[in-house]
Amino acid sequence: MKKYLLSVSIAALLVTQSMGQRTPQPSPAAGVMQTIGVTDFTVKYSRPFIKGRKVFADSSVLAPYNQIWRTGANAATTFEASTEFSFGGRKVPAGKYALFTIPSGAAWTVMLNKNYEQGAEGYKESDDLAKIMVVPTSNQFNEAFKIEIEPVNDSTAYLNISWSSVNIPIPLAVSTESLTLNALNKAVAEKPEDVAVLQSTAGYLLSKGKDLQIALGLADKAIGLKESFSNLWIKAQILSKLGKVNEAIPVAQKALTVGAASGDGAFASFYKGQIEKGLADLQSKATPVKEVVSAVKGKKKKK
């Protein structure tokens, strides 16, 4: 009796363990995460395979024409963005949405629906936040359905829905510059004595060539709080962009001196060469001292 009970217990344990094992799914889960500028986009979906069946056609087994499709298999495909964005030219708030489509030969209808916990059966047009038309393009054959975000730059990208030999390119766009400036201005207002915040803001303004006098003031403040080769080099570059090359040279030279004394590995391996190259460029553009003196004397005589 004891042996029988023991055998039953072992069998039950083996069944329980086997039930807990994962098995391959006909339409495996997939996802893509892509940052565009300062905005994170995340798509989660399931990837069905064609397996010799017809897709994207009248009365096809898979994704037939003129019928709501959950744009994948199993649960509804979800599309999430961390900031406000443009979806095919339509402004959409940050949030998580269901991605639905209506395939067609001439132009697909693509929808972002606020009810993301549903299948195609629960779709309500009244819950759409964006509804656009997209002309399909030809593509290399894909046996498995896939979604990608590419090509990407700092403010735009395409959400590509691809299957068989069809691709649906949906334009995505974000206001990266204004989002970044708003965030940096807020950070400076909240932490006016934070050197890293001051440097980041000055550096971003420098990279965009915007509000350079403000950027110079931020760099000077950062240097006053804690001088470093990085904020000195930022200041030198700002002065150069303002056309004050002769003023920029000694600041760049000081950046090299401070960096060499810092013992910072990043300076030796990367920044040193960058600053040296920049300094050489500044020196090649500098106005000779004699010309500067002559210009100053000329101004005095006119007075």
C-alpha cells in the first residue's frame, strides 16, 4: 500500500512538473522597443506563420480584406509611447493602445484604439484615438508576420507592419527638441545649483545652436560651482560659435590642463584627443594678435 501511494505521488509530481513546462506556440510572442529622440515606443504582438495559406485577399484564411484584424495573432497587438507623438500625421497622447488594421489592396485602414485589452471581436470605433489610411508597398517575402520600427532618426521613424510580400509603412514623429528643452528648463528651475543639469542644458543648446548666450551663462555657472574639463570645453565651443575664437582658445587650453590633472580615464581615452583636435581648429581660425591690437587702436582713433 505504501509503495502504491508513493508511486501515485511520484506520478502526480511528474504530471504537475510537465504541466509547468513551456511548449512551442503556433504564433510566438514578439516585441520591439525603439527610442526616437527622448520618446520610448514599445510594440507587443504575436507572430503567425503563413504555412501555405492565403493572406491579405478576399475571403482569405489569414487577415482577409475589408475585415478588422488585430494585426497579429492571439491577443490584440499593443502599441505604447512614453510621450505625445504623431501617428500618420495624427496627434496622439502618451499611453498604451491596441493596434488594429483593415487590410485592403489599395489602402489599409490603421487604428489606434484606447481599449488595448481586447480582441478584434470587442473593437469599437468610438474608442479610436487615431484612424489613418496607409498605402501598402511591396516587400521581400516574410513567412512570419513581423513589426519593426525603422529607419529611425532623432524625431521620426516608420512603424512597418510586414507579412507575405506586403509592407505597411506608418509615419511616426515626435517633437524631440521641444520635449528636450522643456525637460531641461524644468530641471534647471528645480535644480539651479546642479552642475550636471547646467552642463547638460548648455551642451544641448550648443548642439542645436540655440540661445547661445543663455548656454554660455549656464556653462559659466557650472564652472563656478565645480570646474571640470567637460564644462570648460563646452564653454570654449560656445564661445567659438559666438564668433569669439580668441576667447575660446585659452578656455580650451585650460580644459586640457584640468583634464590631464583629473585622472579621469574617459579624458585620456576619448576627450583629450577631441579637445586637442578642436583646439587646433580654433587656433587655425584665430585672428593674429597684431590684427586685434590694430583693430582696437583704430576704434580708439575714430572716437
